[in-house]
Amino acid sequence: MPPIVALFVTIAFSGFLYRRDIRERPNVTGALWLPLLWILILGSRSVAIWLDTLGLPTIFNSLEEGNPLDATVQLALIAAGVYVLNRRQVSLGEIFRNNE
């Protein structure tokens, strides 16, 4: 199977499973899209390389070593994750104590 077809099938199947889960359990929040987006970005290319591939200009010279755009996207994903945990009132201290 060509890699592009495998990628498309995987993304479509993951999206299908997420939609099905949301329909079966309507109280599931949209916060579940955060880990999926994070995995898709980390499992493929950086955001700057995707933008460069699509022909959008990037002002950064070194796409391989990382750049402020990728760091900003990662920071935004981390901040969104912390926001979700804060809204759900998750106690990180309790989680760390229970994982000893």
C-alpha cells in the first residue's frame, strides 16, 4: 500500500472513531481533539515544514533544527492541555502520589 494511502486511511479511520464516540456519548468534550492533533503533528512533520510544503512562506531558515513557529504551536498545545486539566480540577499531586 502506498504511504500516502495508508496515511489517509489512518487519519480517516481515527476521525471516524472520534465522531462515532462523540455520537454514542454526547457528554464527551471537544478536548479529545487535542491529543489527536498533537499525535498527528508529532507523528508527521513540523508545522513549519507543512506550511513550507504547501507553498506558504516561512521566514525561518532552519526547518530541521526547530524554529519559533513550531515552538509556539507546541506551547499552544501544552497551554490548551493545562487549561483542560485545570477546568476538570485534576490534582496533579494526587496523580503523582498514586503512580508511585
